[in-house]
Amino acid sequence: MDPLSDVLSLLKPRSYVSAGVEAGGAWSVQFPAQNKLIKCYAVVSGECWLAVEGVPEAVHMRKGDCFVLPRGRPFRLASDMTLPAEPSSNYFPPPRPGAVVKIKDGGEFFLVGSRFGVSGGHSETLIGMLPPIVHIRSEVEQAALRWAVERMMQELHDPEPGGSLIAQHLAHMMLVQALRLHVKENGSNRTGWLFAVADKQLGPAIGAIHADPAYRWTLPALAERACMSRSAFALKFRETVGSSPMEYVTRWRMLLAGDKLENSSDPVSAISLSLGYESESAFSTAFKRVMGSSPRQYARSCTQQAG
């Protein structure tokens, strides 16, 4: 698989809910942090403003626009950003698939969307590799994302055999479509892991790491994949990704290890060997540094959460 597919496959979307929002008059609603929830929306009619925590400027959404919130940050939807915001709990009861929530008078603005959770102790690190907001203006891409959102709503509203698998694939498809377009449309802001993957120089190096994470990668070997000098490669990698190439190698290995600890019965010794570590103690030290706990503590924690 390619690096983006690798990352999204580790996120393992689950807990799908699709619903609609209808609003009218003057309104402003603040939504709390979404706790590992990724949201995909399509504006069916009307317009609104969207403000996401950590993003300097609010975004104006019009009929046909789609947006994805991959990081689960607090956000605000409003007809007018100067209005004081009400908490979303005033309008949103526990979610029910296919439900439509009405804000104020309704009738002027309509939004449909799907949200899904991601699982795993490593999910916060993976989500951190994605942009906080993706705004889709392209008519072709809008049509594709709207189809996916509406299809997920249909699958959840009228369950049929295999529906959960279709919902999972739709969730991945929505994310991939949105993230691809984000790279295409934001050429002026070329920082972040996603842009590194798409970069003609950094992309081959990251792809090589993902293709063979157990290989004994060195800075010269990765710079060669990028067709760059070691110093230029190291500088560009850090400026774009936010870490050194070798730090990235270690982090990706530990994310893969975390996935194996959570979803397989492989012993730590086998996992460490499969990722290029001849010494289990060296692997455990690296794992604790990146993931915050020892491999065995991590495995126990995942078992307790699953139970």
C-alpha cells in the first residue's frame, strides 16, 4: 500500500452515525472536541460559517460545499460569526442514524453528514498527521463526496447485510477523496505530512519507509531515494514533516507495533524482530519513548479497553 493508505488503514473507522442539520434565522452553535471522531459534511442548501479551533480564519460554506474535520477539534457553525454561540447540547440529543436536528426556525440551511470514530491507542498520533479542516469547492469532488455521504446515510437508515463493511469503505473513501483534494488545492501551504507524501522528492523516501519498515534505514539511504543531498533532504524533511527522517522511521515502526499489539497475539519478541530490532530491549525502549508506555503495558491497556 501507499503511505496514505497505510495510515488510514490503521485508523480503523467504526461507530458510524449519519444525520442532518436544519437551521433558520440567526443562529450560532459551538461543538465540543469530538474525541477521536472524524466528520464529513455536505451543504445541501443555504450557507453558514465554520470556525475550527486552531484555524485562524472562519470559512464561508455555500450550497454544494463539502468539508471534512479529520482531527476532531472543537468547532462552531453559525449564520453570523458575531453572534454569541450556544452549546450544541441545547439542540443535539444522543445521535440517532438518519435523524434531522432543527436549530431555531429551520428552513434556510440544511446540512447532511456522517461521522465515525477511530480506534486504537495510536489513533491520536495518526489523526495528528492529517489537516484540521478540508474544504471542498470542486464541483466534481463535491459530487463524489456527497454521493458517499448520502450512501452512508442510506446504509445506516435502512440496514442490510454487509452494511457495516460498506460504511467502513465509504468512510475511507470520503477521507481519501478529501485529503487528495486538500493537497491539490493548497499549493501555497506545503507543510505537513500529507504534503510530504505528495512531494516529488520526499514522497519516494516516505514510500520506501512504509514499504519496508524493518529495513535498516539510514539518512544517506533515504536521501538517495529522494535524489537529494543528505543535508538538503534532512532540512526539507524536518521543515515539511516536523521531525527528522530517522525520528519518522522510528515513529512509523512503533505505530505498526502498536497495531500488532492491539490486534494480534504476536509476542513482543516477534513484533520487535519483524520491525528490524534484533534486541527486544532496544525495541521496548523505543516503543516507550514514542508511545508512552512499555509494549506489554500498551497491550494490557488495549485489552482492558476492549473489555
